[in-house]
Amino acid sequence: MGFTVVLGEVAPCTVMVMVEGCTIGLTILASTAMAKGMSPFVFVVYTNAIGSIILLLYSFIYDRNRLEMPLLTLPFLVRVFFLGLIGVTMAQNLAFLGLSYSSPIVAIGMANIIPALSFLLAIILRTTKFNWKSSGSQARLIGTFISIMGATSLTLYRGPTIKNHSSPALSLQSAAAAAVPPPQHLLVFLSTHEDWVLGCILFAASSLALSIWNLVQVGTVKIYPQVMKIISFYSLFGTIQSAVLSAFIERDPSAWRLELNLELFVIISTAIFSSLIRSSVHIWCMRMKGPSFVPIFKPLGIPIASAFGCLLFADTFHYGSMMGAFVCGVGYYTVMWGQFREDDEMHKNSRNLSSSSDEKVPLLQEDSQV
């Protein structure tokens, strides 16, 4: 029993750490493929096309023993259409376009401002009430401010590089003589056609789109609890929409041609990992540990990406961007702590109301019997 309890605690944490590490690794591979000429729009279309096929097959197996709800209805199709439009066509295309101009540390750092943006949207749309006396609301407000400051710092200040010479571990050829061309790197951390500010802005816009997507998704899951089918359908809609968008942007047929190289490997690996492995792991961990377990591992990507950057890409990795990403992570945890605090306060209030009503029931019953 003791070993089972320990395994139940260690296994979910270990799996989540591995998922975040794989996410960083695939992000670096995608950055490298784009530096070699792969279009980010083509990448989004192919990965979602493969992912949609996998998800559609898996969702029918996953939900085969569950109570089926009619899915091919107009309200459901409208919701998954907008989920695909916001979560795939807008968010993913903006994110990978931003990656082609910046680096994975920006992707990880900007992803941590999503809870802050969701909190601001909830206040603007009046889907949540801000209580100045609540410690949870105060923490969410402070965390939002920290997140915005971190994102601003990440955009405007990169600082000096960790090291001023290339890492020999990832070079195909060494620059032994001055006449030898610069070494080609197996992996790329910083974009070769860099525009740091534009990349950060694109990632911030992607995070805003994902914040809106979260609001729509929550309402959709409440109506249609078959999560895997929702994911597969909105991924399919997003693939079709992204294909239409890319057809106008990428008109060169050679951009769509795939060969047995790094691009094909990254596309297939990202599709399988993002659609099947990560989704399954997240659902499994939430069932074992609760819905608040998975989000707490999101900022873990920052130290992982920083370790990759310092050890392997020291000549392109900057102190300022690393610190800005860490500030975003602090803001993330502050907002999430405030949200958990507010949830606890709501549960306590609901329990107090139910207990007080239970105490009044016998008196009402006695009065009715008189």
C-alpha cells in the first residue's frame, strides 16, 4: 500500500515534467526547421491535419462506452468552429510565426501570461466579480501586474548573451581557420531572421487568443462533456481554416512539398505528441490529482528552456530574456494562487450556506407538524 501511494504521488509529477521537457524539445526542433526554411503556416496545417485524424480515431475509442450525446447539431458545430478559429487558426499561426522571429524562451514566457489575460477578460466581460476585500482577488490582480511587467521586460530588454562564442557540441564543422564559413548548427534556439519585438508581439497576441479560447472552451465542455470529441472536431475545423489561410499566404508549391528530413520528423512528432500524448497525460493527471494539478507545471518550461539555452545555445541565449520569462512565471503562480484561493472561499461560503439551511430545516418541519 505504501509503494502504491508513493507511486500515485510520484508518477503524475514525473510524467508532467517529462511532458514539459518534450514540449521544449519539440519547440526547439520546430524553431530549427523554420530557420532552415519551413513555413510556419504550412507547419500548422500539416500538424493539425495529422493530429485531427489521430484524435478522431482515438476519441471514438475513448468515448465508446460513454453516454453519447448528439454532436452534429448547429450549436455544437458553431462552438467548435469558433474554437478552431481562435485556438488553431489564430493562436497557433500567431505563435509559430512569432517563433520564426524569436526563440523558444519567448514562447514559454508569453504562454505564462494567459491566466492574467483570462482574468482581465473575465472582469471586462463581467463573468467574474472582483472583490477588493478578498485575498484571492488581490493576488490575481498583483499577479496580473507582474505578468504584464514580465512580458514587457521580455519584449524590450534581452540583455547580454550568456557566452560570446559558439557551442562546439552542436556544430557540424569547426571554424578552425578564419577563411572557413561559419559553422552550421544542428539545432537553433534564436531565429536566423530575427525580429525580437515582432516575435514577442505575435506571441502576446497568441496568448490573448488562447485566453478567449479558454472562455469558449469552458462553456462548450459544460454543454458537451465529451472532451476528446470536442478537441478532435475543433482541431479538424482549425485545420480546414488554416489551410484556407495558408493557401493565400504560401502560394509557392515548393513550400508544401515534404521530404524525408527534419521538417517531416518535426511535423509528425509534434502532431502525435500534441494531439494524443499530451492530451491523454493531462486528462489522466487531472483525474488522479484534480483539475488544479496540471496548471501548476506550466511555468516549469521556463527553467527547462533556460537550461537548454545556457548549456547548448549560450552564444544566442540572453540574460534579460531569461529573467523576463521568470518574472512571467512568478506572475503566473501568483494569479493561479489567487484563483485557487477564491475557489476555496467560494466552497467555504457554499458549505456555510448549506449548513445554515440544514439547521433551519428541522425547525420548519416542526412548525409544519404543529
